[in-house]
Amino acid sequence: MNRLSSAWEELCNLIIRPQRCRYDESFLGPKLFRIGEKVYERKDIEVMNPRGLTLKCSHFQPIEAHRPSVKLPVVIYLHGNCGSRLDALECVTALLPTNITVFAFDFSGSGLSEGDFVTLGYYECQDLAAVVDYLLLSKTVSRIGCWGRSMGAVTAIMYGSRDPSIGAIVADSPFASLHQVMMELVQGYRSWI
């Protein structure tokens, strides 16, 4: 029975507590950096979600001297269940030269943010809502898009379906059914027991 109990706990942890991506903020790159002729900055921010947990965030944007206007479009990058805001770095180099800023954050329970577990989209929607509120209040964004991977893609779809301020969504590898994801994990996990 002890082995079965341990197996059940490990299976639950695969879903709500996958291996957490821990990193040093220096891995996000320098605070000021150049792409081509323009200089950009990484502004690190903390946003509080509705459950009182601090989300660690970074807004990648042109410095004021290279900013074509006060308000620019922003893409919010939403990582997968084992990911972090580090995953957004490839988007940063692709989007900044097109005058689209990138806002990346660690969902609660992920990366350097507070929290102990992930919910594969449910509470992550609350995290995204807090970030969207922050960006709208900043008065520096003209339009908002979301680019999500796996859990982040599901979060973008769920949240975007009810918030008209989201103008575009890139959904990379979303799952269609949480039940199906859990069944696939159980099937794969059975062979480990």
C-alpha cells in the first residue's frame, strides 16, 4: 500500500508540482542591451495576483530615446508548466525590432514567483488578469497580444475568450482537455510503477 500511495503522490506532483525551473535573474540578460541600432531595456517588476502571491515579471522594451511612441503593442509571453519567463527570450529578439514590446512573467508556483503549485490554466488565468491590469494601468501599451506554450497557450485561450482587450493569441501546443492530459500521464506513469 505504501508503494501505491507514493506512486499516487508522484503522479499528482507531475500535474500540480512539476519540476520547477529555478534560475538566477542574470540569466535574463543585461538590463540594457542592443539589437541592431536600437537600445532596449529589461524592466523587472513584481505584480501581485488576486491570491496575494507575488509574480516576478520582466518588460522588455525600447529605452525612451528609441521609443517611437509612448504607447506600443505588447505581447505577453506565457510559459508551459515546467517553464519560466526565460522561455520568452527568443520572442524578445524576434519582436522588439518590430516595435512590439514583450512582457514575460513566472506564473505563481513557477520560476521565481511565489506559490507552490500550478493548475494548468485555472489560477494562471488570474495571474494573467493581474498582468493585463498592470499593463493597462501603465498607459504604455496600445494593444495586447498573448503568446502561450502548452499550459500558457491554454491560459491565453481561456483568458482571451472573456477579455476583449486581448487582440491576438499565439497558442503553441495547447491541450484540448485536462482530462485527456491526466489520462495520458496515468498511462505513461503506469509503466513506471
